[in-house]
Amino acid sequence: MNTMPIVKINNLDKYFGRLHVLKNVSIEVPERQVVCLIGRSGSGKSTLLRCINFLEEPSHGTIEVDGVRVAGGEKGKQHRQLVHDVRLKTGMVFQEFNLFPHMTVLENVIEGPVIVKGMDRKKAVELAEQHLDSVGLLFKKDEYPMRLSGGQKQRVAIARALTMEPRVMLFDEPTSALDPELIGEVLNVMKKVALEGMTMIVVTHEMGFAREVADRVIVMAEGELIEDNKPEEIFNSPQDPRTEALIVRYKTGG
């Protein structure tokens, strides 16, 4: 495995007004690694993920994705260009799918490559069909989102992100809006993406997925990283009592 970090986060701080949401966070993620971020609600996991592609502007610190380095809290044309470059290298999958209701599945998937990247439409369609096929939904390409289940919508959202040909995939609690019986189909697609060698950072409450698929699990509490280790270490011998409490809740179904 190539151990060169493709994502580097250095001394990251994020304030919402006076609220200090992320506190001096530093992480390096090597290429092809799957990292799961876990922690209680409000621990800063989603904010950290959203800072990586500047959906939230970091207050201080730097973020580097595939060689593009951006300092938080800056303004101006050059900063905007660097943020744009980082976004082209990151695919994002949200809790709430964010599909355009007035577009077919195929139109949703090719929109980004054609509009944002200027990709030739024919090439975008080929790529979109390939990724829809890989998530098992090519047969739905001419349907509108309202005709899809929540799990199908999320699989389309994953295909859409992959069609942008990102270097890193970010997943923000991708199963939390789904009915329990639909969660498995989305996790299976995510496992497949991981096996194909995509670098992934996943905010999740699905501890079974973290245990099975992650190379590494990072535990957050109150805006800080409190543990960072292999899944078996985190789940079998947590070092921090807050991690232990989290694992106990998971094991007892709390």
C-alpha cells in the first residue's frame, strides 16, 4: 500500500461564533485508506468532514488534498480557486441524497462532470452508466428520484460522486436517513468502492461497517481526536473512557 498521505489536515480549528467546534485537529490519510470517524452527536465529526472540501470554511489551520494546500480563514480570488481545485478532488455523499427532483437519474449523475468539469457529454454519459451499473441501478437511469427508494437514491448519489472521478470520497452519515432495511444495500456499495481502492473518510454510526471495512477508526469527542487506531484496537481495547462508553453503547444496542 502506498503510504503517501493524500489528505493532510494540520492544526485545524473551527469556530461558530464563540463556539469552538474543532480544536487543533491534525490527521494524515494515506492513499487507498478507509478511515471511519465515530463519536457522539455534536463531537465535530460532520464539521470536520465538511471542512475538508470547504463546505465549512475552517477558522485556522491548513487542509491539503492530493497536493492542493489551502489555508483556512483566508479570502480572495486565489483562495476561491484553491477551494475549487480541492472540491474537484473530493466526492461528497450526504445524509439527504441531494438529488435534483426535476432531473432523471442519468441527468443527475452527469450534471457535475458536464457543468463543473466541462466534460464531453458523451464521455460523461458513458462514465455515469458505468458507475450506475456498479451500484446496481443502470436500469433506473431514466427514472426520476421520486420513483426511487431511499437506498436507491443514496446509491445514485454515490454513483454521481464517483462520476466526478474524485481522488477522495467523503461520506457524511450516508445511512442515517434510511429505513433500517435499506441500510445494507448502501453499505454494500460502500464496501465495493473501498475494495476498488478509493480513499474514503466516513462519518458513521454504523459500528459494524467501521469494524469490518475501515483500515483505521478515529474517535472524536468535544471537537478533539481522542483515539486513532485500527478497528480491532478501538473495539476490543479502547484507551479512552469516552471511547469505551461509545463501544459499550454500541454493543448493548443503546
